[in-house]
Amino acid sequence: MGLVIKNCKLVDKTGEYYIKIDEGKITDISKTPLKANETIDIKNNYIFPGFIDPHIHFRDPGLTQKEDFKTGSLSAANGGFTTVFDMPNTLPKTNTFKALKEKIKIAESKSVVNFELLAGTNTLEEMEKMMKLNPIAFKIFMDLESDESLENTFQNLSLLKEKTEYNGLVATHCEKKSIVERETNKLKQKDENKAIDYSYARPAASEDESVKQAIELAKTNNLSLHICHLSSRKSLDIAKNASKTQAVSWEFTPHHLLLNNSAYNIYDTFIKTNPPLREEQDSVKISDLDSNSIIGTDHAPHTMEDKQKGVWNSSPGIPNLETVVPLLLTEVNKGNLDLKLIQKIFSYNASKIYGLKNKGEIAIGKDADFTVIDLKREGIFNIDEFKTKAEYSPFDGKKYIGMPVMTIVNGKTVIDKI
């Protein structure tokens, strides 16, 4: 008889609903009572299609002292996420058939949420082999490649699209290598560097030029482009303009939306990340979120030791999975964000861009992944209560209003804080 979730509020409907689940799928949605062997009462809280994070770094394999698929997926579930997409810059890199197969095996044995894997680029022959394992997309770290190398990589992806079932979606880290190298070398000439110098070493211009380049290469090679962690206002304008005539999407991180580079003066190298926090006038803002936006946390945990090695040697990355939903719900409660956008930016848009046809909506036949939100739950972030291995966060100690209180994955409750 399955499961029924009762006393559900849906953001786009009035009244309270019952949702029936059988074998991990939604089988009925009704205002009148439904029967099942098991019933969950979510007590008039809002229920959303399970949140999707299209950009996380679980560090498994090779760097599991920072995070692994068990702790990372528990962190995701605790933060309200039912599906995550892991990036390929692990040890070894997930850019061979062997490495991709091994990571799938690791994730299947450890993850408490749904997962997809992005593959790193390689030779055309190796990428053809990887396609047998169905990576959800390919990832290019443009800050690590020369212009010539990038042209070759995009061309190979175009050929891969012709030869295999590859859907042509490429996700990019957009910072221009030549600009970053030039500006970093300049700043290293100073007698003393402060943490904020890192934001000038990788200026907004490096992202803007890289976004232009990615758009042009995607267009030339008939590929769909997804721009990861977009942080520059000018880059956003460039991407929006290009999206009118070609397949271009982008995601925002919570730290780029809510902080600017003055935060380096408070958090020092703990706030170091790529791309760095921008100057106020160059930063994207909460007001930039619209019905086409996607949130990608870029959850990138490190050890405390790794974060305290100075301006140039500290590892870049911020853990975000357990803070982002309350942070944006707080913005909803402040009147800065429409609650109706939450479903789009956390679930529907990512599922659409990445082709997850059974996710992103609460509808009959869809996967029974749900994020339950208590819009009025108040508290203070406490990193000691998080599931991640990371022991730092710029949002630790901050107040929030609104919290994910239940995470249901494939019809099974993983987190219950109701």
C-alpha cells in the first residue's frame, strides 16, 4: 500500500494535500485523504520536489580526510538535498573509464542521496569509453588550460556528441588562465600579501573573458553550456545575452550572492575560493535570482590545516550544503526573494538543464524525492552540528529563519527534524 505524506502545503496551490508514494514514485496527489501502510504527517509545512545541487566536491577518492561520499551525502540530506552532482577533480581525476567506474562504485556503497557524476575531459578515445558509464556531463576547468588546449577540448566534445549518446552538455569553470597568471605574478611582487589580494589575483575580468570564450567555443562546436559558480555581474549580462540565441545556463553560489571581498578582512583565507569573492560593484546579488537561475553550492570542504597556509597556498573552497537553504529562506522571510522561486532555483531548473526527467516536480509518475520546509523555524548556524567533515563556514554563528526539516529520497526518509 506504500506511503502517504499528509498535511502538505504546495507553494503553487492553496489548501493542504496528500501525496501517495509506491515503489519510490509519486502515484497520487489529492486534497482528500489517501490510504497507505505508512503515513507521514509533515504538519502543514511546505513540501518541495527534492532539491538538487549540481555542483559539489565530495573528495572521494583520494582526499577523504576532507570529505567522503558518506559524510558528504549526509551533509546534503541534512541541508535538504536529495540529489547531488559530484565534480571530477578528485585523486585520481575522474577523467578515465577506470576512475569513473571506481567512483560510481564508491558512491553507490556510501551515498544516502541520489548522485550523478561529471567526468573530466580527456582524449576522444577515453571519453568514448567513459560514455558507457553515462556521466551526466563533462567538466572543463578553463583556468587550467591554454586557449589552444581549450579549442581542442571543445572540438573533441563535439566529435563525441556525433559518435555517442553524449547530449552535448559541458559545464565550465570560467576563469582565464593567462589573466590569472599575470595578475597573480604582479601581486606576488608586493612585500606582503593580505588575504584580500587573492580576489585581485583572479579579477572579475578573468571570468568575463573566460565566459565570452566558453560561449563562443560552445556555439562553434554545437554544445550546450552550463557556467558554474558565476560570480561577476558583467559575466551574468554576457551569459543572459547569449542565452537568447544558444543553450547557455548558469548557477550561483550562496557565498557569491551574499558576500563580497570585504569578507577576506574578517575570515582571512577561510573565505578563499575560486572564483574569489568579488568587489561590491562586481558582485552578483540576491536580486539577480530569477526564474531561470540555478543554485549550485560548490560545496568544497578542506581540513582546517589546508585553509591556513597563507594567501597563495591555502586550499580554495567553502562548505555550503547545510547553510544554503536556510540562508535563502531567510531572504524569503525578509521579502528579498519570492518563495515560488525556491522550487525553480533548487530543483526544477537543474533537472531541466541536466535532463533528469523524473525529478524537479511534484507530479504523478515523478520520483518520490521531497524537501520539507518549515518557513518559520529559527536558529543560529552551529558548525559543530553539521554532518560535513569541514569545521569552518563564513555563516557559522549567523541567524536564519526557515529550515529544511525533512529530506525524503526515493520514498524513504533520510533526515527528520520536524
